[in-house]
Amino acid sequence: MNVPVMTRRAALLGGVSLLAACGGGPRFLTYDGPAVTSIVVYKGRRKLHLMHEAEILKTYDFELGFAPVGHKQIEGDGKTPEGLYYIDRKNPNSSFHLSVGISYPNAEDRARAAAIGHSPGGDIFIHGTPRAFRGDRDWTWGCLAVSNSEIEVIYSMVRVGTPIWLYP
């Protein structure tokens, strides 16, 4: 039996679409709710709040760096910055599923590290968690790690320029 070319193409496209749909769920979600006007992080409580003005829209638990107490001073110290920063980039090709960049280091951070003869480091993100680290406590080099499904939601809700307050 000879299947018409259009029928074969439709079946092939349907199969490809089905395979893509089975690839672990959506990676790029859309969000059309209230704007996230700030992110508030309490490192000691391991709570991250996505805020719309004074209203908490979402709350997430997270893992931190391997030495989480205190403000990040230098590259490799395993600490997460504290203070006011901004979301400065979004990385759809992250090694950690998806990631949202935090504007560390600022001028003050660079000056403080330079005064002691070190680099302040950089590349601080909110990101997903590779399978090898799931369930581990405080394993990053200073980033905030959430589950892959949670970073998909955060990635969809947060815009570049959003202020992020990181508290001890």
C-alpha cells in the first residue's frame, strides 16, 4: 500500500512533536501575571520570594555555596553576595538547565577584593540543579540552586533589571 506523501509528512511531524513533548517538560514557560518587581532572598532561611510590590507571588527553597555564611568577598570562597543587586542576564543555554544572572560584582565588591589582592569572582546565578547534585545541601560556588522545574518558572517570571535583595 502506498501512503500519500502528505500523510507521511504529517505522521513524521506528529512523531517529532510527540518526541519533543516527552523531553522532560517545558523549558520556556510563558507568564502573564503581575510583574515581578523585586526578588527577596533570605540566605539563612533558604527562602527566595518573587515579589510584586509588597505581595509575595512565589516562594522557593534553594541551596547555596559550600560556605554560605557571610558576604561573598573573593573568587572561590563559596559564598553568596549580600545586599542589593540586579538581574543582569538570562541564560537559556546554562549548564544548570536555565539560569538568571545576578549583577555581582559591583564596584564596591571589586574594590574590596582588589584591596586584599584578589579577584571578586563573578557569574553568580539563580539556576537549576543537575541530577548529580539533587538532594545535596549547599553545593554551589556561590549561586542559588533551585529545582529545574522551579527555574523554569523563575526564568519565565523575572525580567532583566529586576532588583534582588540578598539578606544574611
